[in-house]
Amino acid sequence: MTTVHVNDVTLGIESFGDRDAPLVLLAGGTTMLSWPDALCARLATGGRRVVRYDLRDSGESAAGDPGAPAYTLRDLAADAAALADALGGGPAHLAGIGVGGMVAQVAALDHPAAFSALTLVGTRPVAPGPPDDDLPGHDQAMMSRLFARPMPDWADREAVAEFVAGGAEIRGDDPAAARAVAARIWDRTPGTAPPVQLANQLGMVFSRLDCTPRWRERLPEIEVPTLVVHGRRDRFFPVGNGEAIAREIPGARLLVLEEAATAIPAAAAGEVAEAMLGLG
């Protein structure tokens, strides 16, 4: 792992594969560890240079005040384009997961020359907040269970990992895998203040961003090969969101993971990697 300075901010990155191979840039959701190690390794063995990175206010990326971020969704999209340029090698295959998928959509629209392909995983075509009437919203019973839990002691690594594992179980993800990733994220988090931990573990900084103007109506402008990946069991961003994105981006392929919820399961890493490699 290292850092790269672009757009007057420092972004944490981790690289896999041959530096001279075509670049696949993985936008975190919000940390780079949203992208499974197995997926990164499979893409690298498929002849790609893989770089996963932390969004601002997470992991090794520049931290400001995650309770009141002084940047917008457009700034995060510009970070992706600037990072692709700084890493060199021509247009990159950009992939985003969760909130990183929103970043990736806007980046592909605002900076089309920077990207040669697009993968969108477990995301939706509108910003945080109430969705459009034709899009399914969060499962309210699930959300009630998630928010009914008391917050952990953020200075206690094991308590944080257990809290995140419990949330994963509620969402339908693998709690053991989530616990392991949460511990790794805690180790990389610069401090135990609740806003910092919330930004790293739960991505709460994203709900405070200025995400205007809307971009859904512009999705037909995307011309690069696009893969949309969504878990059938996702109750946070139900699969109808991925289906809508795939309908509205010309020629997009939809890959539904029947046994997945919000995270990419280890068992599906190979299938997702093969689909991504198939974009070219």
C-alpha cells in the first residue's frame, strides 16, 4: 500500500499485478477493502494492473472533518479521473461498489476520456436519500434493526468488529468475512473518534455530501462497455436499482449474484472477475 497525491488530496492505494498491464481502478465503498482480495488477485492473474483505493476520509486517504465534508460527489468523481491519469497507461477500467458505484457513474459521465470500461456493483442511480418512485428503497425492517443497535466503543477493536459483523448478518452478508474486514479497517483508521470510525466502517460521510445535480437522466450518455453486478438478496440497495442502471446504460450487461446481498461473496469473486475481464 502507498499513497498518491492528486487534486490537492492524498489517496491511499494498493496495487496488484504488472505495472505495464491495462489498469483496472477500484473505487472503495468507502475504503478499498470493500473489494475482496480474491477478486483483486484474479483480475491481476487475468493480465490487469489492479489498483484499489480509499475514498476521501477513509483508510489512508486524506482525512478532513467527515462530519462536515468540504467536498462533493463531483470532487470524488474528479479524484477517480485524476488518479487514473496519474497511474498512467491510458484510459482505465473504472469499478465502483456501493457508494463508490455512485462515484463511478458520475466519473464516467463527467470524465469520459479517462475510462475505457465501467463496472458498477451493488449501487443505485440516485444519491443518498429517498429514491425515485420507480426504484426500490431500503428494506425498512432491515434498516430498523440496523439502527436499533447501540454503537460500540470505537476504541475497542473487537467490539467494532463484532458490531460490523452483526450489521452484516442483518443485511444478509457473511458475518465472519465482515468481522475480518472490519478489523483490518480499524487497523487502518486514523483515530477512534466516532465520526472517523463511522466514515471508515459505515461510510456515513457519504450521506453528508452535496450530490447535486442528478445524474440518472444522463446514464444513456455512457458509451463504454459496462457491467452491472448486483446481489439478488441485497435489501440495502435492492436489485431493482441494478436492473434500472443496466436498462439505462446502452448495451450494459447485468450480472445478478443469486446468493449475494450487499458484499461480493468470496465464492463469487471468480465469476465477477471473469465478467470484468470480459469487458476488455
